[in-house]
Amino acid sequence: MFDIKWIRDNPAAFDKAMESRGSSQRAAALLDIDDRRRTIIVRLNEAQEKRNALSKQIGQAKAQKDEAKAQALMSEVATLKDFIPAGEADERAVEKELRDALAAIPNMALDDVPFGEDESDNVEYFGPNGTPETAAPRRPPRPAFGFAPKEHFEIGVAEKDMDFEIAAKLSGSRFVVLKGQLARLERALGQFMLDLHTQEHGYLEVRPPVLVRDDALFGTGQLPKFEDDLFFTPHGEGRLALIPTAEVPLTNLVRETILTEEALPLRFTALTSCFRSEAGSAGRDTRGMLRQHQFDKVELVSITTPEESINEHERMLACAETVLQRLGLHYRVMTLCTGDMGFGARKTYDIEVWLPGQDTYREISSVSVCGDFQARRMEARYRPAGEKQPPRYVHTLNGSGTAVGRCLIAVLENYQQEDGSVLVPEALQPYMGGLGVIGGR
RNA sequence: GGAGAGAUGGCCGAGUGGUCGAAGGCGCACGCCUGGAAAGUGUGUAGGCGGGGAACCGUCUCGAGGGUUCGAAUCCCUCUCUCUCCGCCA
């Protein structure tokens, strides 16, 4: 969420940022609300000041048993009796108007984010000061096949243990039932990723709720604008949402707090199921388990100072890349252009894994730095170390590390054998009881 | 689901109609003490909004929202959450 004071001071920059993100928001309309708001506040404050001063005098008069004087003062205050409640109501209304307007505005892209309209304008990224040559050694090569590689759901093991028909009977479309070694392989992937991030990357493992309140969703920016993407369940008088990503509970872990600077950075990771209604995706990726209503994901969230968030973004990307490197999966990294970024992001890297069966790259991780955008919505601040300074908003980052279901697809497609079996990447074998291949005879 | 207790500053904890944004403690910051440190000691230390170049001033905030009152942390109503006991339950 934007700071109205910043918009007041930088209206041209704000308009430019909105235009580059394809938003029709402009500073003038917001500042008009702000002007009305400030006028109301000034008038209200003056009236309150007068009331408070007179009330204090009434207290003194009563203490001195001067009833006549007290009565005179009380009748004077009575003239404010209508104005103050009305002014308070006006203030509440205009504050809400401003907050509602600000809450619907997407974050501003960082200066080095490429300008563009959609995913065709995204730009490949090779690391800080990187080139294709410097990035290549870290990235596993594409596998070579002596046969035509199949899509994941056509591979022998999947035809046996990846059951969309029974899932449809249970739950409808966009659900899957995994069985046997495929079920175990997905579990192994989640365990492997969690162990990697907790043991080597310094993340704290968290088991959060997967049902959350509207407030938490507002904090990370899913509400109020993206209600249609969520599943809700009734609860008491209200409702709870199933999380679309563990970003929601992990980031909200610091909501409404003032941290000490020494506590930063905070790094959280969680393996959870995620739930998305995919309302706008009818007809897209309907075959296979690429786009499901329910999927598992290992999420990474960092809470940092403003000074450190850019560095943390690169670090988090590297943490996510390590997953694919250890699994021997070929991938590329894209910097999302201004038009393709999510609502709360200032800059986003997508990691796209190579899927030989589809003969294309598909997103398997998205790593975003949000600046103080979410922190403002959550009221998450920290107190700078040293000399007395006011609290500042923290910066928040989130990234997938990685999507487990899509990673399963990638393993199947990249390690498939002509006979329908699939080799188990070395890094996963300890999690598979030493098994080197699944689906073989 | 039933009964009861509670929610106060970064943290703990006093405070039942006026001078209370709020005692005391912890923590933190600065100073003194010290060869240096610890201990001790002194001072300071909430946040939001508005006005102002600034110093500063005003206002709001004691879980949230309404209400009573000239005046509310304190009284009333509604809600949320936490704790204890009972019931149910993986």
C-alpha cells in the first residue's frame, strides 16, 4: 500500500509508475480525497481542542465548588455537541475512502524492471552482472533423449499412479490422486527442499495454518482485489480462506509488531498445500497436473531492513535455484516486466524449468521483493538500532522454493526412460529409501 | 457447545469518572563511575494523524467498534481473541 504523503510529494513519479503497470490510477484523484481529509481533520481538531480546554476548566471549577461557573462553561461546550460527533463521522468516512482507494493500487516497479505489457516482454536474467556464459556453469544442461520424450501424464509410471479420473469423481476437475511411488516421490521432493532451506540456507521451518482470515489476505495483497482466485469456507458469522500460498501466513507472522533491528533478517520456510480457484484460467493447462486447485509448495519468506531487501532478493533467488541445481534440472530465470508482475511486487524473478515433454520452459518458482508495500498493510515495523529513531516499515520478500507438484512434473519429464520408468535424481534417493528408479519392472 | 476470568506502552504490570498517554519494573539510549568491562548510579525513552522551515503545538489511540457524559483506560452495549473448568472430539 502506498503512503499518501509520498504521493503528495511525488505525484508525477506516481503517475508514471501506474502507467507502466497498466493501472489507470492517478495521483490527482487521490490527492483530492487527501485534501478533503485534511480540511476535515483541521476543523475537527480545533473543535476538540476547545472542548478539551473547557472540560478541564469545568473539572477545576467543580473542584473549587464553583457550580455557577461550571454550569456556564458546560453550556458553552454544549455548542460543540453536534459538531464534534458529525466531524468524527466525516473523518472516519474520508479516511476509509482514502484507505480503500490506496488498498486497490498495485505496487511500483523498481527502476531496473523492464517496461512491458505482458510475459512476452520479460527478460532473461543471468545474475548480478551476469551473462549467459557466467550463468551457464551453474545451470544443469538439458537432458538428451534417444526417443521422443513424453509429457508427464503420458509416462508409464504416471499412467499407472497419477489418477485424474478418480480425482474427478472425488473432487472434480483440476485435482489429482497420486499413488505408490509417485506419492512417495512428491513427499520426497517436499522433504528435500525443506531440509535444504533449513539446513543450508538459514530458514526457520514453520507449520502455519492453511485457513486464514481476510485480514491476513489483505496484508499480503490478495484482498480486496483478488477474491475470485480464492477458496472460502464459512466459519461462524464470517469466513476463512484456504491459503493460495504460504506467503500469506508466513509474511503475516510479523503483522502488527515492532521488531528490533537485531532480529532481522527473519527467514521463514514452510511446506504447505495451496489452494487456488483458477477462476480466470478456464481451458488453460487442462491436461496433466500442471495447474491444479490444490498443490504443495515450499515457500520462502524474508523480512529485512529497507537497506538489505535488494540483496536478500538475489540471495533468495539463489536459494530457489539451488533446488533445481541439486536435482539436475535445466532452467532459466526471467525478470518479469512491469505489466506481468504481481500486485504487491516491486521486482520479480521467475524460475522456469525445462519440460522436455512439452518442449518448453514452465514457471516453477517466483521470487519477489515487495518493499514496504505489504508491511504497510500489515503494520509490520522495526526499531532501528542505536540512537532514538522512529520505527520504520520492514521490507518483505517471498519466493517459491519451489512448487512441489510442478517439480514432480519436471523430474518425471527430465528423467524419463524409454520403457516408461523414471530415474530418481541422486539428491532424492535418500528420501526414497535408496531407490534409483521408479516404475521399472 | 456450556460456565467463568481476562486483553493497558518494545516487554511485564498498576490504575474504577477530571490534573492519566498512563505509576513501577524490565529492556533500550546517552552520561557518570572504571585502565577497560561488569556491577552501581543519573537522565531520557509509545504510536498514528494534522499544522509548522524548525523548535514546537494540537488531536486521536489503554483488544476492536458503537454509546452515556461537559469530560471515559475507568460506566453501558456489540464483537474478536486469550486463559481456566465442563462436555464433545482427531
